[in-house]
Amino acid sequence: MADERTYIDDIFVRTGSLAMDWITRLTKTMPGVLPLDRPRLYRWSDPEQRTRAHSDGSITLSRQTAATMAEVGHDRHDARNHDPERPEPPRTMADLRRVRAAASDFCAAYVESVLPRAELTGSDQALDIGVRGNMVDVSSILNGMHGYAHHFEHLGGIDSVQGPDRAPLHQGAAAVLTAWASRRTGLRPGEVDALLRQTPPAQRFDVLAGRVAELDNLQNRLPDGSRRRLPADHLDRLKSDLSKDLRETFARVSFADQTGSRARGKEIAEGGLRAASVHLRQYRDSIHTSQRGYREVAGLVSAVQSELAIGRGLTAADRNSGVYAQQLKANTDYWSGELHESTESTGELGAAGTDRSLTFDRDRVIEVLAGDHTEYWPSTELRAAVRAVGTQAARLCNPEGPGATPLNAADQALESGLTEEFVSRHESQLFGKLRYIPYQLTHYDNTQTTTAQVVATLSAEAGRRLGLEPHEVTARLLTTPPAERVDRAVAFALEGEPAGPQLDQAKQALSGEVRSVLTDAAAADHAGKTRLHLWSQASAGDALSQKVTKAIGSAQRSLGATRPASNDNWQQVVTAATSGQAPPGRPQQDAQNPTNRRQHPGQDRSGQGQSGRG
């Protein structure tokens, strides 16, 4: 081979410098490849030999490619020494085609050198050829050469000619796949290309099918534009069908005439991807959005998700300044989009399923929500229906599906109190989806259950250490798996204490006391009494709330902690939060909205008397 090729010495020609310039730009699109070393370049003596990459990392250029690269290297690096009195002849279209061919030829050989081909067959091989070929973007490489593109401005620029492609059939099909996936997922074409390049060749169809199934707007959006959570079995079936469609598409490419044009590759891919699009529509059609009451339920679920997704909160660093920060909470888009009707005569108005679907009583919820709502004051039946949807939607807004883990009495009571407190606070936003204004809700009785009063107190006390309003703590607990909520509330209440055995013991003791109080509250709501006392519901809420406050204070004192410093601004924030009023520095619309204040049983409609809990 030494007699057949000649080493290209960069001292005499600029081919090596040009090669490194092209390699630097090319490797930006190649995962895991860095332009660390300049490959040894040779030139074939035989004019019939094509450019080839060798196992030792060297590249032997065809005679045509070597000559063109030497010429471009001279223009690129030695232009400053050109005699201005002897103007260069203008470049022709043939010159542009020759330069593009040389760049494509060298870059394709370099890709083969640093990314050896895997042993593939059929559709995997067809896609791999297309992906590797499309790594070489000749236009961007040449346009990126400083001071060179102007030579072809009179011809319309570097982009006035396309190609040449080493595998036009496969590259055309791969380009169509990239564009299709980009439209479906909302990703930029470059991001889809990067995903394909970074994925092992044998796994590309499965990975791309999974990404399309998870991000496709047709699957993940409800009619009102809000997101929905796809059930796991739904996703698995869709991914399997999409992967099969993509493989069959590129199997057709592998069976086609391999000398076919780029247009032929695009035609084959477009035909195959139509089947994948049909599958996406079929899976989307399993959600019957045209059923009666679906639009109203979806709007209420969207309102719940929005309220739980982002909220106001004071960070620890901002406690004394009163600066508000937007704090992202956990993902809340967990509804599958499936709505079922129930005709059984049970006391429950609705339920959230383990598959993340929603089921509601047809006559008492679905038909009521789908009505005309012409009355000025919303009826008691309508309020019950709205609260039923809001409650079950809130139960869905955590990573663990309803019923996935058996809950004890305390955990069930906490979930009941959290959902009641959340729905009561945001009732005006829920009714806003039905075009009611807050004033039309003022005739409702806002008396809370014992459990809700205890939970409101727990949220207020737990949020003091973090500088959070009670409804912020409520939202954070709702987006936590149900079995972990009590422990998280305890962790909030003891935030900032040094870690160690003493803190663990304090958390365990406080958790036990909180669970006991929650169990007593649920019993008081159910039968009007606890295990030890007989009392009215109103006095039970007061007494049990005080037990929560005392338990948290005792745990903090046992660790040597003190209450937050009595900074006037901070005290105003806490006081406003626990009374449902707007904190200092915030607009007063919340304070003026009667539905956003939880009224104590002893508080009259004017808001005078004892302050309620927020």
C-alpha cells in the first residue's frame, strides 16, 4: 500500500489545516467525539481509487478530493498573500459542486474512521446509514469557514447547490423521520437528530417510539389544552405499535433499489409514517372527549392542576425582606383523560381510579355539570358536583395513583382534610370554569369539618419554619404520595434542626401524635365523638387543633428550638396567611374574596370576631 499512496505533508500544502477546520465543525454533531488529533492524510496514486478510512485512523483521499482540498486550503489560509493587482477569476457553479463533493467525501470518511459501523441488518442498517449520512451537513461546514463563502455569493451562496449525498435513498428517509418526530413531539429537528445519534443503532426505533408516545400532543393534551397522564399500559401498547411501524417503514427502504434518489427515500418514508400517524389517532380516540359533561370536568381538573403546579412562597433567605418567589412544585398532570359514568346508587359522588381515570355519578355530577347553569346563585347540587370533581382531581395530583398503597386511618383522614381544605380555598377558581364570579358564592355556608380544621392548623404550624403560607403547605402535601404526607408535614415543622438521633426521635414522637389527632378528628366527623371524649363537632375541631399546635411546639422545644423571630413583617405574613387574607405587599383581591377565607364557626359573615384558619 505504501507504493499506492503518498503522504500529504502540511508544510507544502494546506490540506491538513483545512481537514482540521472541517473536523472541528463536523464533530459538533457527533456524540462523544472530540477533535483531539489530526488524522494522517494520504493521497491515492491510482485515479480510480475512492477516499477510504483505515483501521489505524489514517485517511487516504482520492486524487480529486486531495486536489480540491489543497486548492480550498490555499484560498482559506493564504488569501492574505494574494496580489490585489491580479484578481482571482470568479468561481463557477462547477467549482461549487467540486468543493461540496470534496467536503462530503472527506467528512464521510472521517465519520467512518471515528464511528465504526455496527453489525446491523435490515431496517436497523437502513436507518443507521441515513443517520450517519445526515451527520455531514456540507452547507454548515462551508458556511462556517471564515472569509470563504463570499467567493460564491454571486452564484446565490453555498446553499444554492445541495448534496452530494453518499446514500441519498437512506438520507432522504432519515430526514423525513426526523421531521415527522419533530412535529409530533415539539422537539427541534436538531434535537431529534441528536437523540438518534446518541442512541445505540439497534435501539433507535424503540427509543424514538417511546419519545413520540410520551410527548405527542395528540396523546398528552385534553380538549382545553391541559396535559393528561397516560396510563402505563396505554403507553406500552402505543410504544410497541409505533416501533413496529417505524421498523416496517425502514424495512421497505432496505428492500428498495439502493441507488434510488433522495426523493424516492422521502416518498417511501412518508408512506410508512402515515400508518404510525393512524395509530396515534386511534389511541387518542379511546378518550371520548365528546361525551356529555367531559368539557366541564376537564375544565375543573385543569383548574386543580394549575393551582397545584405553581404557587407563591417565601424562601428562607427572603423571610425578612418579604420578597415573593415563584416555586415550582411536583408534576400534577396525572389524569389519564378517561371519564366514566356511574349509575349505582351509592353515597359517593365520584372516585379516582388506580388507572388514573375519573368516575362520577351520572345524575348527580355529570348531568348537573352539563346543565345550562342559568340560575344566578349556584344550586346546592351544583356546588356538590363541583366539589366532587375538585376533590377527586386533587387526589390524582401526586406520583402515586389512588389506592396504589393501602392507607391507615390517619393517612385517610389527612387526605380527606387536605382535599376539603384545598377545594374550599379554591372554590371561586373552580366555579370560574363555569363562568360564575366570586360574589355569587357568598351565600354558601363555609363551615369546615373537624378533620379540615385540624389539617388547616397542621399546615399553618408546619409552614412557619419554611416561610410558607398554609395553603402552600397544603399544596405541597397533596403532591406528595399519600403514605408519606404525615412524615413530610413533621419534617416541615422541624425544618432547620441539626440531624442526629435526637431529631429522629422527635420526628417519630411528633408523627405518632399527629396521626393520633387525625384519627380522633376523623372519628369526631363520623360519629361526633373520639375514643376518649364526647363533644360537639365545633368544639372537637378547636380542641384537636390545639393539640396539634402544642405537639409541634413541644417537639421544637425538646430540640432547643424557638419560634421564628418576631420580625414585624414576618408576623404579618403568617397572620395574613392563617386568616386567608393577602400577605403584606400583595394585592388585596384574595382578602376581598369571601370564598378565600375559612370562617370559624363563631365568626359572623362580616368577618368580625375570631379569625379563622387559612
